[in-house]
Amino acid sequence: MNDVTRNPTYVPGHGLLKGRSVLITAAAGAGIGFAAATKAMEEGCRGIVISDVHEGRLEASVAKLKEQSGSDQVWGKLCNVTDETEVQALIDFAEDKLQGVDVLINNAGLGTTRGLLEMEDSEWNK
């Protein structure tokens, strides 16, 4: 097997988020958001709030993060990021649980087939 097709060696955390609090949107499931949450825990964050619109996946993801990290400083909050009231409730929840948010990862996104320059304002806002 040549170097191009060989799986890279996994790099463990280096404490890059030690003492920091993290909020990640759309982090339930098996995608980028959950991977970021997993890495944030590996990097030593002191607490994390993840959000998603899928209640069952959110609960399972919180449980998995707690199990993997051994930390009880993991919370989940249902949130539809297209609803400003829900986003404000998420921010309030995270600030309460984490005593402030140091790192925010806006992972939620609603796909479109239109390019950025061709998007209507309503598409961008959503």
C-alpha cells in the first residue's frame, strides 16, 4: 500500500481546548458536528452543549459523548436554527450550563443546489 492510500495515524488530543466551553449546532448523529464534539472533548473542553432538531439522535449523542469522555459536563438542547426564538433559547441554555461560551461552531446548514452568488436572501437567511 502506498502513502496515498494508507490510513493516517490518528492524532489524539493535545489539550487545545482545556478549560474552554463549547457550543455546537447540528451535532447529533454521525456527521461533522458530532465529530467536532468528540474532538472538543478529546481536546479537554470543560463542558459542551450540542444541539439538533432530532430528539432521539440528540439524546443518544449526549449519552455517547458522556460515555466516551467520562465527563458529565455534556448537555443537549433541541434547536431548530431557522427559528430565532429557539436559537436564543439555545444560547441562554448554553450560557447557563457552561457559565459562558468560549467556542461556537455553527455547524447547522440547509443544503441548496444554488451557488452562493446565486442565492436569494431568503435562502441565505434560512
